[in-house]
Amino acid sequence: MTNILLSRNISVFANSTNTLLPRILDVIYGLNESNEQRHFGEKQVSPGSIVTGVVLFFIAALTITGNIMVFAAVIFNKKLRSVSNLFIMSLSMADLLLGTVVMIPATLNEIFGRWILASGFCVVWAGFDVMLCSASVLNVCLISLDRYIAVMSPLRYKVIVTHRRAFAMIAVAWVIAICASFIPLGTGIHNPDLPTLTNLTFLTETPQCLFIPSLTFVLIASTVTILLPIIVAFGLYYRVSKEAKRQACFVGVLIAPSNMLLGAKVANKHIREPFTRKATVTLGIIVGAYVVTWAPFLITNILEALCTCVHVKLFSAFVWLGYCNSLINPIIYPFFIRDFRNVYLTALFNVCPCLTFLQKYKRDRVFFQNAMEFVKRSSETTENKL
């Protein structure tokens, strides 16, 4: 009797899923009425596709959650509402939209192996894909430029980088991203010979939303929206790191004769670390993340336009590797900024009071380290007097 009830519940759940899921997708994105709304769930999906879909949905969920956390931190904390964080907010906006508008339909493509959404949404989806990926990389350039000015001209930073200029630079970045996406895709000039975004069965029997750009479009778009921004970001962060090391060496020379700073004895490493180590680590993580995530896609995209010799699964894997950069961004920037980190820790301790012992442990450790340094300096002072 129990087995009969269990099998009946499973069948009811499966039937309700096959009716509820297409309704949800139809409300959010729209379904292809000719095929999917009438026959949703009838076509078999392989277990491998289901596993892949679960992993990709998990990546999309983490991307959305991470960028929402960035927005929430800025909205609910006045200290974070600075000009510099406007660029981080713009980057999070691009990554958040990428996670919702682009990554979820792309996951459905990987699961079903065909385009199950509305035919008219194909051009919109491809346009958002190109626009948001371009906007993400361009916003990284703005963050690099902002930190370059903050390090190279710290006294004139507030005069150079104002709210009005920050909004203007963000607007220019988004306009470039729109011009490189919706205009060529909407007019079809990205590849006039292959209208695969409007005619989904142009090359295949089943509906497929295929973005197949021409070689000219690939070279121009990839250079403007991916290659040049990565080069600029690398150059700016290199200059920032070099300037930070120069300042650290300068401070080290000042304290070298007496190891005294403001009347207290200080080790050189405590002066050098804030300038060198943090700048170098940040440089390596940011530039490394963008090179690792976007360089494979850039190379394969050009090869595909040249010879059409890249395997579909390999190309899709490199596309998702680029998408993962939107997951990495809310980790790199906020968690390497102390104000963001403090906001997140405070929220975590409020949600989970059982973790307050970690805060107490950290406070006690800092107190113990300060006490040991004080005892050491006192003993050294006593020895010098004797």
C-alpha cells in the first residue's frame, strides 16, 4: 500500500512539474508556442544533460546571489556610497543581469539541446549576451582607471573623480556595449548571410538560437570589447603596483636609519605590506581572473569565425568560462575591500549569532599580538637605557 501511494505521489509530482515549469518559463521568457508549450516534457532529456543543467543553474544562482549582496551592502551602508563604489555597482549590475537574462536561458539550451523559449526572444537574448559581457569588461577598465588615479594622484582624486564624471564614464561604457551588441544584431549586419537569430530552423530541423557572426564583426567586437579592455586593465594595474612599490621603498628608506616612525619603533614589513603585498595580490588576482576566463573564448571565437573548426561543446565550455567571471567579480572586488568585508561579516554575525565566537577570537588575538609587541618594545627600551 505504501509503495502504491509513493508511486502515485511521484507521478503527480512529475505531471505537476511538466505543467508548472513551462508556465513559469512562459511568464518570464516566453515559450515557443508551436512546439514547447504543447509538447513540454515529452522529449527525453539525458541524465548527463540534467547533471550539467544542475551545475550551470548553481553557477547562475551563485552569480545572482553574489551581485545582489554587493547591491545590498551599498544600499544599507552609507559608508560604502562613495564615488569609487559607483564603478563596482555598475559592474555588479552587468553581472546580475548576465546571471538572470543570459545564463538561465543558456542553461536551458544545454539541458534540452534546442531553443525552447519564444522565437522573438532569441535576438534579445543574444543581444544581452554580447552587451553584458562587454559591459562587464569595460567596467573593469573603469575600476582600474579609478584606482590608478587614486594611487597616482591621491591629493587630487576628489577633484578629478566626481560623481558627475563617474556617471559620465559609466554611461559611455554602457553605450559602447549597446552599440557593439543590439545595433548590429538587431539590424543583422553581424552576418547578413546567416539570419540564424530570426529564423531558428535556418540550419537545423529543431529550433536553435545560433549567434554566428562574420569574421569582420568578430575581429572588431572582440578587439574593442575584450582585448583592448584587458590590455588597458593590465597596464593600469601594473602602473599601480609599480607606484606602490616605489612608495614602499621610499617609506622604508625614511625609517631605515632608526626604525622609528612617529616616535615608535616599527618593523619595515609593517610599513611595506600595506603598499606592496596588497597591491601585488590584487593585481595578480584581477588580471589573472580576466585572462583565464576571457582569453580562451577570445581565441576560440576568432578561430570559429576563420575556419568553423571548433567543437560545439568546447566552444560552449569557453563561453561558460567567460560567464564565470561574473561569479568571480563579486568575490574579488568587495572581499578585497575592507569596508565591504566588514559589512558582510556584520550581516553574517547578525544572521548567525552562533558565529560570534569567531569575532571574539579575532579580537582576542589582535589584543594578544598588540600586548606582545608592547612588551617587546618596553624590554628593548629598558635595555637601551641600561
